[in-house]
Amino acid sequence: MKISELEDQAVSQARLIKSLQTEQTELKNGLNDMSKELEIKVKEILQVRSEANQTLKYDMLFVLVFEVTCIFAFIVYLLCLLVRSIVRSFYQVVIGCWQSFDVPPASAEA
């Protein structure tokens, strides 16, 4: 091989090395940009997840309040039935006592 051919080959390889270094720098920059975008997307995902969990908590709280309200209404209903039963029993006792006195009505004596 001649010296001129070796020089041409050396220049060609130097250009190739320079081109590869430029490409490597561009790839590193692209990778850094993608890493930053990925971090941003992860933060967005975590924010959406947090909001979804918060919404889910509110929904679950609403359901819990609704269930407690239904239970309270049922307890009130049962208390009403109990009071009605007590009043009926008291009424029957009062009527029974009144009938046991065997007092004629006031209009019959006159």
C-alpha cells in the first residue's frame, strides 16, 4: 500500500469516528430527552392515580353514608313498630281495667 492510500484511509476513518461521535452525542441527547419525558409521564400517571383514588374514596364515603342512612331509617321504622305495639298493649290493658270495674255508664243511672 502506498502512503497516500494509507493517509486517505486514515482521513476516512477519522471522518467515520467523528460521525460516530456525533451520532453518539445525538443518541445520548435523545435518550436524556426521552428520560425527561418519561419522568413527566410517570408524574402525570401518579397524579391521575392519586386523583382517581381520591375520587374512589369520595365515592366509597358516599356509599358508606348512604348505607348508614338506610340502616338509621330501618332502626327508626323498627322503633315505630315497637312504639305502636306498646301503645296497643297499653290500650288493651286500660280497656281491660276499665271493663273490670263493671261501672255502668253515667247515662244509665239517670
